[in-house]
Amino acid sequence: MADLEVDKVEKEFPSRAEPLKVLRGVSLRLSAGENLAVVGPSGSGKSTLLHIIGALDSPTAGTVSLNGQNPFSLPEQQLARWRNDNIGFIFQDHHLLPQLSVVENVLLPAVAHGAVSGADRDRAEELVDAVGLGSRRDHRPAELSGGERQRAAVARALLRKPPLVLADEPTGSLDEENAAAVARLLLKLQADGMLIVVTHSGELAGMLGRRATFSGGTLHEPTEKA
């Protein structure tokens, strides 16, 4: 059994005429150590799929299971904790808090659990070093380059050692050199877990082990990587 199972997921949104169907029976399987690039035109439903897999939104039909747990069966408070423990999110916009330092931003997922422990701080500092920001750990986002801010976002997503990281256009706002550096870091640091990346970048998609194309509300993956 795969660690992540998405089975016949559908999503529709109300509209004036008839419901707008964005996802039409999407299914995928992913196991620990695997990564997947999802490509396709803008507006095809790629981000909607990530939001459902990450339990930020619920499906109209179908199921999602991560390590045997259906997150949508949980009460809202438990769901928020489950999401914080099991999913790491990285977006095109880093969403760092401007008033906090690099280390403090990386520690944010631990704050949701109450007091930050010494182990949390050690983990944050290890990750900050791992993404090459050790000399800038006390800097605030405004003092960092775009590539540095996105590297901090990668470290934050990995703080709780989530089994699944979801990245939505994580290198879309970066130049080619910084994009490649962030992609390599993400693949290295999440090598033992699962990673799904939505991207328009053929270069980034080519770095991942699997590649699927989104079109017509469905996901198409060739039997062999092109």
C-alpha cells in the first residue's frame, strides 16, 4: 500500500449556471522516497489538488489517505494539528513574517504546539545551516535576497519532519540559478519523505523522479518518465 493514496478525487465550485468541475476523478499513489512533478496550464486545477491533498480544502467526492489516515474524518481542531505534523507547504510567495528573523520564521510550525522546545530550536538551526543561511539566521526577510527567502521557506516546511511536502511553484519567482539551487536543496532534504511539486518549469520537473500532466481536470502520468 502506498503511503499517500488519492482516490477518485473530485472538486466542484458553485457558479451561476452549473457547478464548475475543477477535479474529475483524480487518483495517484506515492510512497516514501518518491517525488512527483505536476505540470499543466494555469487554471487546470493543479493548486486545487495540492490544497486538497494538504487538507486545506475538502473534496466534493473521493478520498485522501496519508499513512492510513483520512484527514477529512478528523474534527477541525485535530485536523489543524494533523496538518501541521504531517504536511510541509512551500509556495511561490515565501510567506515569511517580516518582523521575525530567519530562525524565528523557521520555528513557526513548532509555535502551533505551544512552547518551543530546545529540540525544536536545534532542528531549526540545523535546517538553517543546511539551506546555507547560517550566517544570516538573525536577519529579517527584508534583508534577504529572493533566493534566500525561499530557502528559509524550505527550512520552515521541513521543521516538523513531515512525511509529505507540497510545493506550489516554489521557484516561480526566482532566477534560473536560484531556482536550481532551491530545487536541489528541496530534493536533498526531503529525500526520505514524499514530495509533490506543482511547476511550470520544465527544468524543475525534469529533476523529479516522476512527472504527471494535469489537463481537463484529470492527472495523466506516463508509465515511464520521459
